[in-house]
Amino acid sequence: MRVIPFRSRDRVDLYDFDRADDPVHSIAVVAPYESLDAHPSDLGVAYADRCELVRLDRDGAVTSRVRISTAPGSPGGGHVSCAFSYDGDQVWVFSPDAMLDRGEDRILVIDDATGTVVAEHLTRTAGHGASFTPHPDGSMFVEIGEGQDGVPVLRCRLDGGIIAVHDYGWIDRVFCGLSPDGQMFMTTDHQGGTNALFHRYDGSIVCQVELDAFTGMGGDDEEAMIEWVGGFLDRQTAVVVLSGYDEDADEDWHEHYLVSPFTGKVLGRWAVEVNDPHDVDLLGDGTWLHRRPDRFERVRADRSATAL
């Protein structure tokens, strides 16, 4: 399992759940940044601000600084995103230059050992930011958020000095999670929250779950939608999240459901006690992370609560 960072004020706590449930290391990070990720194994981190990527070792010492841009650009509009590759040999960066009025959006790949940019790709987007999901085969899923204009999903691979890009061609699918073996991934409908799809690696559809599959559950609410979160609890079980608004109680609600990613069958409601559906980080091994104000709590899924 990869090392997972938890940002807490002027430090970053690093969790390695193969070793302990508590943080195994902490690094002071006092500089402001827009994105941060932990190296998968060496207990160091990389963070990005508007203009550069900074690499810190386990002692918090700067080992490299890589210039992304010479100007911070316009205020607001977008933030730079970064993530380590699956093996930690590279750091991937998305720079939302169109929204920052400093050129065209770019994906950059930085060699972690040398701190040099080894490849760059113009995405022809106008993104506010991006999320990265590293694949065990070395490729990187990149989801670029363009607000109301959509969510392009790319699968990228470093090939010599270029970034080879497979564009799935979607602007209306939100990437929600990769299966533990990397063979499947889940997306949800960006426009209306009407369905969840389970895809093979190449993007072809394994099965589809429509909102009306939850009739008799939360799907009866006229305001109900399938949220832009979820993913794989384990290889055999996915999580789909419904949300809506209760007019009588004058409050928002959300419910988690377990679903088969191979058939689309709704297995039952999954009882998790969180205030926000985004507070459930699925680890793919039957456990999930509850994001507390000051720490992660690792929780093993209670499957006794799934009966409808």
C-alpha cells in the first residue's frame, strides 16, 4: 500500500497502513502550496505552488526545485496539481495555464532522481485543476476539471521524451476510482448524476447502474442524484453514493450503497457515519479512511449493514 499524506497545518503526517494505523512519519511544510503528494515509499513529499515543484526528503530538506512558470498568473481561476507515479520515479504536474492567463494548459513529467522536466504535453483544455490516479503498469489517469464545460479523462504514459496520451473522448464522466488490480475503473455522470459506469481499462463498459436501480431506497427522492464520489471497496465490490435534499427536514442527505462492478446489481445500503460523502477514502482492500479533523482513521467495512 502506498504512503498516504495527511495535511495538518504546518506539517504533513505520513501514513503507511502496512506498518501501523498511526502516522509513521511527519514533515514540517511551512511554505504555501496548492497541491502535495507523498512518495510511495521513501517518506518524502513533493508540493507545487503556482510557479514551481519542490521536493523534500524525509528530513524536510529540499532536494530539488523545478520551475513550472515564471509568473503566478491571474488570481484564482485554477491551481497546480501534482502526484507521484506508481513507482515514485516521476512526479506528474498539471498546470492550468489557460485559467491563469499564462498560456496553454500543460501536463509535465519530472524525473524524481534528477529534478528535471523530461516530458511536456499541451492538453488543449481550460482546466481549474486535475486529479491523478497512478496505475500499476506505469500509466497515469488524469482527470481535468473544466467546471461547467466538463471533465476530460486521459490515460497518459511516459514514452521516452514524450507523453503518450489516450483520450477517452468524454467530457461528461467523472473518474471515481480504479480497481485494486487496475483492470477496471468507475465513472459517474457529470451533468445530471443519473448513472454510474464500470469500465475496462480501454474504456469499454462492463455494466451500468442507473439511478432508478435504487427505487425503494434513496433513489425515490425527486432531488436524488448519483454523486461524483465512490469507487472500489475491493475487487468484487464498488461503492455508489446517492445524495439529495429533504425539503421537510430542510437538509441535505447522502447514502452509500454497495454494488457489483461486474453486474451492476445493488447489493444493499452501506452504513457509514460521515458528515460528507467525500470523507470516505476507499483503499481497495476492504478498508476505508475516515478523514477526521486532525488525522486519518482506518476502518474495516462492516458488511453486516448491507441488507436492503
